[in-house]
Amino acid sequence: MTVDLNLGAISPFFINTLIISTFSCTFEEFKNNVTNLFLEEMCKEFVTDYEFVKVNEHKSHLLMNCTDLKN
């Protein structure tokens, strides 16, 4: 048996993406920029769901369900 390990063959298995961010502005400012500009405008075609978590005032975790890892 052989397994094709190119990205196109394995990408359906990697749909959850975690991004850990640190920033100098407040959490609310960062959250507004990420959710309004990044997630709802730039990524709306391939991010089907997300969870944005505040770790502290200058750190967050963003878990996204991505349907297309090539873009």
C-alpha cells in the first residue's frame, strides 16, 4: 500500500487551525480587527466557524475551522 502525502491529498484532515497571538493594543481592539477585517471579510469563503478566546489583555487564541488550506 502507498500513501500520497501531497497537501492536496491530506488537506481534508487538517481543517482546524489554531493561531496564538500576542499584541500591544487592548484585547477588544485586537478582537474587533481580527473578527471584522480578517475573518468576516478576508476569510469568509473558507472559514466556516471560529472561536476567539482571550488569554489575557495582550494574548489570544483563535481556533478556526478551515475548508480550504490552499488559500
